[in-house]
Amino acid sequence: MPPYRTFNNYLKEHFGERVYRVPIDAGFTCPNRDGVRAFGGCTFCDDRGSGAPTIDVAVSVREQLEKGINRIRRRYKANKFLAYFQAFSNTYAPEASLRQLYDVALEFPDVAGICIGTRPDCVDENILDMLAEYNEKTFVWLELGLQSAFNKTLDKINRGHSAEEFFDAVTRAKRRNLRVATHLIFGLPDETDEEMLETVRQVAECPVDAIKIHQLCIYKGTPMEMDYRLGNLPVLDEDRYVRLVADALEMLPPDMVIMRLVAEGTQEEIIAPAWSFEKERIMKKIDAELAQRGSFQGSKRLAVSQV
């Protein structure tokens, strides 16, 4: 067993068996792409909007789910699935349009719930009320991207929202008893180790249920690609990243679900860092770092509570 609470183990606890996410691109955009907040999108984001490479954007949501379920069922002998609205901002549309898309996903008998990736500036009260309705009849994860708790960093990456908006969105979602996850990126431009861990500290103190942490990856075709090629944007080396992740895990509440610790991709889409293509090896190094320290998720919190 890993020294942290994995998403797979959480899902097994909840459903009694392994559950697999099926990624979907429902055709959304983001308010920092279409001019409502900014243009161009986040500087780290490619034209897939963080969508999985397995997604076939040329077909409907229903067909994406059918293909994804069949592919995962053949490979893993899976029985239950979560429809993962992953690409771009999946609450950035009128409520009626959202309901239609979510309902299509829930028509599949083996789909046990929905995961919805979005931004904190795309969850107004009506949207949260709607998600709360779905949460009463199915399993719902709301994923709110943060990346950094420092507004200077969010401005640099053209995020288009503030850290304050994120924490407000979490508070409003939790009032409705929604499960909330967030995303953090280590290695954003000019951030120090102390700033990355300060972001973790702030997230650890808010009522978030789950977290995804990953390294900054330089994707082809993004604004960051040119900065990297010009030598103006360094990326984290793997040993530094492993130490930062171990530090972060020690700070997080022991019951917080760890959904991801390393981003992965292919050489066709990611330029750097090279170790992004070796997720399993990096995960083993994180486990080894924790073992060498004799620590685990929440160990620093436990030590403070015992003083």
C-alpha cells in the first residue's frame, strides 16, 4: 500500500470495485480563451485543453463514451466507469446545455457517476445548484483548477482568475456537499520551492477533498514552448520534483484523496521535462523518498498536533 490515499483505493472503498474514468471532450472552451477574461488560454495549455490523447474529438459525447468504455473494458475487464468531462472548462455553457451533456453520460448503465473539470470562475450559484441536484442521484466530482495560490503567477500564465476566486468557489461548492478536487502545478515560471509549498499549505487548510499535483510540462504549440526554447523557462529536474512532492504529501490531511502526483505524456506532445515519459519510475522514487524519510501523507500535521 502506498503511504498516501490514492484515488483508486478511494473508488474501491466507495464502489466496492475498481472504477475507471473515461475522458471526454464535450466541445467547451474557456473564458480566458474567448475574451471574457482573456485571450489565448493558459500559457501551459495546448489546443486539446488538457484533454487526453485517447479522445476522438470528431465524434459526439455519446460515441466518445462508447469507444472509451469498450477500450477500457477490453484492456482491464472493467465493469464500472466515470464519465470524465476533462477538456477545457466543462461548466462553461448554459445550464440546459450542460444538463443535456451530463444526462447523455448517465444514460450508460455502467457509468456510475461524472467527473467535471472546470475553473473557479465558471461555477456560479445556478451551476452549483444544478451539480448538487446531480450529486443527490449519482456520484459527482467537481475538479476546480488552481495551479498556484499566488496571483502574480496566475497572471504570468494568463490564468484569468484569482486565487481568491478559487477559495470562494470551494467554499460555495462545499456548502452544497459537493466533492471537490483541485489541480496544482509545480515548476510554474519564477516560483520558488517555498511558494509552491505555500500553495499546498493553503489548499491543505481549505475543505478540498482531493488533489492532483503534477510537474510543469512544456507542450508543443503552447506559448510556453517559445520561452523554453529561448532558455527563459527552466523546468524542474526529477530529484527536486520528487522532494517537493514528498514535502507536499507530508503537509496534506491524511484523508485527502491523492488523484495524481505525476503528469505523463508522449514525445509527440511534450518537449520537456524528459522524465515526463517515465511516470512509473518517478512514482517509485516518490515512494522511496517517503520511505527514506520514514514519513507519509499527513506526517507533518500529525507531528504538529502531538507537540
